[in-house]
Amino acid sequence: MSAEDLEAYENRLELELYREYRDVAAIFKYAVETERRFYLCNGVDLQVRTEGNDVYYEVTMADAWVWDLYRPGRLIKTAKVLTFRDVSIEEIQHSELRVPEQSR
């Protein structure tokens, strides 16, 4: 496999992943970002843990979808992430309002 073939393959995988994200985003309540991954989920719990002088975060997610290019199954029943880095948790605002199409 040439470098061009590999790049084309990865580009195709990334486009498929984006399309899947676009299709599933509406069914999730939270977006969670860690230094390694991006998740969509319907339940999230963040706990700050200390051990000695170290502080780390324990993020537990339920009913999750993970943005991972090489993961064959992205839907996860539960996921737990431990990290020493920042964690971003946002509640997704789903707009139920639609702009009506104008009839001509």
C-alpha cells in the first residue's frame, strides 16, 4: 500500500466517521472531550480525585458514542476515563425549532 493509498483510506474513514457523528449527535445529551478522545453520551459523572499531591479526574459516561477513527464499534454502554488533563463537558442544546420552508 502506497502512502497515497493510505492517505486516501484514512480520508475515507474520517469522512465516514463525520457522517456517523452527524447522524447520531441528535440522540445524545452531552459532549465530553478529554485530551485523547471526544464522546457523545446521555449520562456523565465527573469526580475529582486526589492521591498524595496528584489530582486527576474520573469521568464515567453512560450510553456513549466515541469519536475514534479505528474503532469498529463506537457505541458504548458505559465508559470510564481517568485523566490528569482537562475535561470539557457540555450539555448539547437541541433546537426543536425549525424554520418553515416558504411555499411558492
